[in-house]
Amino acid sequence: MSAPNDLAGTALVLVHGAWHGAWCWRRVLPLLRRAGVESHAVTLTGVGERAHLLGPGVDLHTHIADVIGLIETEELRRVVLVGHSYAGMVITGVADRLQQAHPGVLARLVYLDASVPLPGESWSSAHSAETRQARIDAAAASGGLSLPPPDARLFGLEGSDRDWVNRRQTPQPFRPYLQPLDFDADRVAALPRTFIDCTRPALATIAAARIRVRQEPGWQVSELATGHDPMISAPRELVQLLLAQHHLASRDR
């Protein structure tokens, strides 16, 4: 990976949440690119068009490697890294690794209605005991391999948007659900961090993250009056927030 320099642009890298794939950014990517922002969307191993790669070895570290692989392969020199929902876990792990190995490549982290872990926590740590047990029980049908996708109504979607997402969602690798993430909190906190809070309706499993980012120092918080899948329900409004983050990253060079 090349070191950043003053001639290199700042790219946006978008990482989807559970059960989704790069397909979920279809309404967002053209708007970002039309605005002149280099933008990439990764599909994590085991979902979307990579669902055929689902296997017992797919874990959180696999997904962290997926994102680092895209950044390295595209030779991105400076990145605003956006993680939706479960991918808050993923981008935290990416930040920990890249800050150590390639400091300066990551310009900002954007947690889009996402998990915000502390060291040693898992994706499931912020969920209620009832939610955690329900997901463990749901995964048992696949022998613990995957979580079946929920109805997209859970994300505040209705009508054709709900139908579109329901058609495209795929089972989520289950291993990352209970897997703790160890990372250097100070290393990650050294990066500018933004949390985009989707408030209408607010997804219950994100409640702990909403509280955490308002209590911890160093967070910028923006609100978006839409459901948990804003890239589908409010793409233009989301793009405006992402362009603002891109502008801040470019200004901070």
C-alpha cells in the first residue's frame, strides 16, 4: 500500500451490514461519483454475490481482511471508511490494523447506525439477552453456520423497497455474532469518528451504540430521520452526510 501524499484524492469505502451486500449501495454510489468522489463498495465474504463462499471458517477477521484487501488492491491512499450496522465491528478492526501498519491511510471513520464496540466486545454484546438467545436459536437450524435474514420491515422499509431488500438478502455468517474483537482503543480513537443515527424508526439493537457515542468524547453525531437502511430509504440525504464527511477529511489533510 502506498503512503498518502498531497496529490492523492480521498476515497469513500462503503461496508454493508448483516445480510446485505454491495448491492445495497446501488442508489448511493452514482450520486457520490457524480459529485466527483471516488467511491467503492465491498461485499463481505459469505453474503450477496459472495454467498457461495459461506462456510464455517468465515469470521470477523475474514471480513476485516475483505475490506483491507479492497483498499490495498485499489491502491487507495486516503480513505473515509463507512460501516453500516454490523460493519461497525468490521471497520473498527480495519482501523486498528491499518493505523498500526499504514498510518495516514484512514482519514475518518463513519459508523452508519452501526455497532460501536469496546475492546473484547462482540457484535452480540450490545444486544439484550432475549435477542442474543433468539439469534443463537435461529442459527441452530443451519448447524450454527448462518443467521437467516429478517423481514426488511424491521429496517423501516415498506412496499417495493421492502420487497427488493427481501429478495436480495442472504443468510449472514453466524460466527462473527459471538466473536469478540480485540483492538487498541486509543489507536482507533485517534481517528476522527462520526456516528449517523437513523431515528425513524430507530432500530432497538443499535440503542447501546447511540448512547455510547453521546457519552464518549471525540464523536461527531448526525441524525437522519429515516430507518436503519438509509442507503435505500433516504439515499440523497445520506449522500449529503457522506459528502460532508468527505469534505472534512479533505480539509483536514
